Amino acid sequence: MKLEGLTKRFPNGHGVFDLDLELADGEIVGYLGPNGAGKTTTIRLLMGFLRQDSGHASIDGRDCWLQSVHVQELVGYLPGEIGFPEDMTGHELLDLLASMRRPLDTRVRRLELLHRFDLDADEAIRKMSKGTKQKLALVAALMHRPRVLILDEPTAGLDPLMQERFLELMQEEKQAGTTALMSSHMFSEVERACDRVAMIRDGRVIAVEDMARLRSLRRQIFTVTVGAEADLRAIEAAGCTIVARRGRELDLEVHGDYNHFVRTLATCDVRMLDVRPLNLEQIFLHLYGTEEAHTL
Amino acid sequence: MSLGLFRSEFVKGLRTVASYGMGMVLYVWLFIWIYPAFARARALSALLRSLPPGLLKVLGYTIGPTHLSAFLGGEFYSLLYLVIFAVFAIFTATRLVAHLIDNGSMAYLLATPVSRRAVATTQALLLLTDVFIIGALTAGGALLGVHWLLGHSALNEHTFLEMNLVGTLLFAVVAGYSFLASCAAPDERAALGLSTALTLLFYGLRVVGDVSSQAAFLAHASVFSAFNSAKLIQGQGHFARDALGLALAAVALYAAGIAAFRRRQLSL
């Protein structure tokens, strides 16, 4: 998959501009960015739904707009917004899509995926919950064993068990040599599934990083609420980096010596203590400057 | 085209086609059933003859409602048939393309290795098939109704079928420009609005053109003028010219719709 100087400008000034990104065969890349950054526009250009103003997008050497039929033979696509025909059952939809991929036989893989996602496809789509529709969309995207996957927020609406099953599936796809571009907001998901991560903001790719480097930068943020001003000063003196302060509530990072931090806390009147990992956007923020971080 | 898509969409739309078809048949039966009482109502006939000739022309009473053919051609086929068929054509054309784009399900169809041209061609053929089914059901139902309710053939079947063919082709054209709107308009509401406005405009032009001799030229700008049911049913119209003209217009409109869909930017 190759994007070279890919540009699409909408009348409102939004769009994607001069995108360069290349995915090697068998590589899985996470595609991140805030809402409206251009992730979905990139994906629509790759799917041949939109025509670029300039530049070039290709998959397996085929132009995504001019040779979209050949491209779609290779691709499994999961749209960000699930919009199924409501007046069908899950099986009827899968039958329709399978018939449009003939002579490819999708039956065995379809059954396997339905079983894996514990999906009853006999149900009418209009009666399905958001999570069930997402599972159906995943089966539709994967049942023809595509060599390339384009997934827009694949785990949105899935419960933790199904998210886990999806990640297992992505591990298998990676081993099978599938190339994939997936947008996501969840570090754990991208960490397990992806080899690299590309960050897009205001229509431009601002960074592409290896997963290993991002993993090394993953840090914990502690949120502490204390009872007195003196406690705040004690914690500040314990060698932590204060990320944010809201009255007597602090967000802080601990560098190195956790024991010293815990001993300091033991002397304070701690009303609340919470810990959370930095999300991917925050890590990128940390890497690429605070100005961008605040707008993410 | 894609056979799988055609089959799926045909089955999905079958209930609607059957409902409209049965509606047409029941209405035409109603007209055939009330015709004997209507023909006997001389007082009413006299009253109608006292109306201005222009108005009678609009209503289709060019030769007076003394024959079943004049009654059906002037009554059922000049208003109710047009309304029911137009509603069906506009809504079906919108449902087959613009609705699928608006609700996002077109994404799944276009993510398969079936080209945009093939998807649009399939939807166009499906629309035409549905229009011809309704046309055939109406014609067949009317002929059956005449034999069943009147017990004899009070119609010239040949000219009656010619009229029905031209009527069906008229709605292939109405469905054709609705299909073009469905493929080219920015969203479903715009497509529906455009098709409806155009149909009302064409119908209005014909009515105004028929009522006023000074404005007769307006009727020529309306596609509805190609379907003069009152004359066609009597064998007095220009069957071959009208049928050919409508068929060519329909082919051009569907081709334009397919071309527009191929070039369209899709937010799916």
C-alpha cells in the first residue's frame, strides 16, 4: 500500500494534504489522529470512493481510483460508520456480498468467523445492537480472506471479550502475511496488533513511529487528590513531574524511584489515587511538542 | 451487472412492487365495475357535454364517455394511473441508489470487486424491470377485469395494449430522470425533491397546455404529452413514434445516471 503526495481538498478547506505513507507486504500499521484529522478521507481515497486532487494511492501496484475493481479483489474493508441495509438479516447480507465476490468461496471462513465472534446472523439487522452490527461488519470484511485489510475503528462498540477475539484474529492475520491499515484510539489494541503507527493531524501525517519505540515511551500518569496544600508541596518535592494541577488534584509522572514516591504519599492525607497509562495521542504529544498536544 | 445484487434487491423490493401492482389492478377493476352505471347516467353525460371543450379535453372526454375505452383512457389512465405510477417510479429510483449512499450500505457493495458501472447498471435494470412488471400487471389485470366484470370484450385489446406499452415507457422515462437524480444529487432528500418537482412541472405543463389553446406549446415541453391515453386507446395516437421516442429518452437517461454514478465522489 502506497500513498505518494496524496491530496484531497474539500470546499470547506478540510481534507488531506501531501500524504506520504508506505506499508510493506505483511505490515500492520495503526492510523491515529483526532476527529476530523483526515483518517476516514484517507481510507475513502484508498477504497476508490473519492478521487484525489493530486498525488497517487495504490495497493499492490494498482491505482485506487482507476483500478478500484482490482484493488477491491484484494481488500477487506470495515467502514467507520456501520450503515447496513436494515431490511435484511445478517446471513442475507453476507450471502449478497459473497455472491458479488463469486467465484470465491467464502462459506468456510464465514462460519469460522461467525463462531469466533459468537454472532447469530439469522437476526434482522435492524434489531441488532451496535456491537452485533460491528461483529457482522468484521465478518463481512474478513470472510473472503483478503490480503489487505483497511479497518476504520474496528473494535468500536465491541465488548472486551470480543475486542480480545479481534486482537487474536489480527495476530493470526499478521502471521499469515496480511497487510493492514487500521485506525484506532486504543493503545493496547494498536500495541498488540501493529508494527508501526502513523499520526495524522489537520490532514497531514505528522509522524510515523515504530511500535517498539512507542512502547518504550509508554508511561503512567498518577492522579492524586490530597487534603492540604502542604501535601501538594511534599509531592512536588518528591521528584515527580507535574503534568496538570486542578486545585488539590494533581496529574503527575513518576521517573524512576517509585518507592520514594510511595513513601512520600504515605506521609500525606491522600483522598484519592488513580493511575492511567498515557494514550497514544498523549505519547505523540510528548514526542512532537506541547502545542500540538493541547489541540489533540 | 451483478446477478447476485439484482436477485437480492429484486426480492427486497418485491413486496412494494406487488403492492403497487395490486393497487393498480384493484383501481382499474373498480373503474371497469362502475362503468356500466356511468354509461347509463345520461344526465351526467349531458352535464359533461355542457362543460367547456377545453376542460373536457383535459379530462379526456374527447369523444364522450360512451365507450369503455374512452372511459378508461380518459379517466383511469389520465390521472390515477399517472399518480400511482409516478409515486412508484420516483420512490423506487431514489431507494435504489441515493438511499443506499445516504445510509452507508453502498460502501459494502462498492467494497466488492463489482465496478461502479456494474452496480449502477444492475440498479437501473432492476428499476426498469419493476416498472415493466407494474405496467404488465395493470394491462393484464384490466383485460382480465373486462372479461370478468363485463362478460365480453368491450375493448380493442390491440390498441389497449399499445396504450399500456406507451404508458409503461412513459414511466420508464420518469423513473429514468429520477434515477439520474438519484445518482447525481448530493443526498437522498435532494434526489427525491428534484424528481418530484420535475414530475409535477411536467404534469402541470401538460395540463396548462391542454386547457388553453394559447399555451398549447407548453404541453410539448412535457414528457407526459407523449402519452395521450384517450387517443392511443382508440388507435388514434402516434403509437410507434411515441413509444420509440420514450424508449430512446429512457435509454439516454439511464446511461447518464450510470455515467454520473461512476464519476461521483462518495463519502462512504
